[in-house]
Amino acid sequence: MNRYGLLFIIISFVLMTPIIWAQQDRNTGQEPSQGASGSPVATAQVLEQFHTVSVGGRLQPKSRIVHKTYHAGIIRSVAVEEGDFVEEGQELFSSGRKDDVEKRYEPFVVTARISGWVTEVLIQSDDETGDSEPAVTIIGTEGYALQAYISDKDASKVQLGQQVIAHTTGGDEIHGVLVNRSREPDYNTGLFTLTFHFTDRQQGHIGEFVIIDLPVDRATGIFVQREIITRRYGKYFIWVVNGAEELEAREVELGPVYGDFVRIEQGLQAGDRFLVRLTGREREGSKINTQGS
């Protein structure tokens, strides 16, 4: 079972929304090379790391229009049923004046304001209706929308316009974009509302619950795996390979941690080579053959 499938199982036991999970990015972008001595060596690079927060929500139609009666009167005819597909401008229903017993006046025709699927018909012929009563609902076909919620701590760290990937219960991916973040939170919960848009003709369906991983706390710098850092007398060191192809225990200053990786604030520069797997037998000045690395 993949990570997303497990999350959906957990959701089924939690009767609380919104649901937010913290994730962490694990990609360093550093590909170690194999020296002739068998010691993997990597070259330090300036990279981007970030934490992610996972938000969940249900896919909704991007557009949903409830067509209402324009005046009090009598429904003369209903031209659609639930499940019909209609084009913009197509007749939905017509209504006449309540006092027009002899039907001397032309009925008022209500047409579809968008192309899409009829999902609800609340009227039938000869019904007496009031002014602005819901009559026919149509959902558009231009794609999906999703609303999710994010904490005040993370709300300012997401980027409007960023591309996102939503994961369905079956493990499918739906590509979309973050289009809006509410100006204010819900002051009872402190949560901000995020709105995502997804194009049509993708995996997934209206009403389906999906999960989106959003990058937050972005940072650039030189990152190394935490496990290759050694500590001596309260200081931190990394085994680097100097120009003489010798090991050198170089003192470094550590920065913030991102999952299994930590940013090096001082002591390691882009282009420096360092060991990415330790044996415990490393010694200062030991030769290490990295030709062809």
C-alpha cells in the first residue's frame, strides 16, 4: 500500500476537517560518484530544499450555476431532465404569468448560462413558483476546483500560481494550480482557505477526496545527509577530499534540518568533495583514489 492509500485509511477514522499532515522533502540533487577505493564521494552544490504540508479536500466542479425563476408565476414547460447535457443558450424551462389563465402572453424562457450537465431539476410543469426560486442546476465541464485549509503558520509560505499534484485514493495524479488563498482566516479555527483549479479530462471525478503536498519553508544552500556528520568535543565535522586526494576532517557549522538533510552554513563550499558514506575507519590524511569520480 502506498503512502497516500494509508492516509485515506486514516482519514476514514477521523471525523474532523480540515486534515493536515506534515511531510518533508528528501531530494538532495547530489549524485555520489564511486572512487577506486570504494568510497562514495559527492560534490557540494547549491540546492533548494523545503518541507511540505499535505492538505486534503474533495473535487468540485469549477463552475456550478443554479438557474432561478425570474418572477412569480406558473411553470409552463420543463425542457430538461437530470443527467442531460446542455449547451449554453439552450432552453431549460419557461414560465408564464399567474393571472394569464387564457395564456395570451408569451412565456418567459430561461436558457442555460453555461454548457454542462444538469444535476438538479426542482420544478415541473404547472408548478406555481415565487420570484428567484431555484429551478435547474448545471455544472460546467471546464475542470475541477478544490478547497482545502491550511494553518496560519504555513499560510504565508505557499506561493499562489504554483503547480501542484493531487493524489487520488487509487494512486492517480491530477495536475493543477493554486489560484487563491483567503485574505482572512476562520477566526474560530485560525485556518486559511486555499483554492486549487484542475483541468478537465484527467483522472479523478467530482466528489473524490484527494491529497496535495504543498512545499513550505523553502531554503537554498548546501545540504548534506545528517548521517555523514561526525561530532567531536561539541563540534561538527565532515570528511572532505582535498586537492591531494586525502581525507580531511573539516569543521562545519550546521543550519536548519530538512528531513534527513541539514544545511551547512559554514565550512563547505560549492565544488568541495566529501564522503557520503562513512565506515568508521576514516583517518585524517588517508589517501582516497577518486580518479574517474
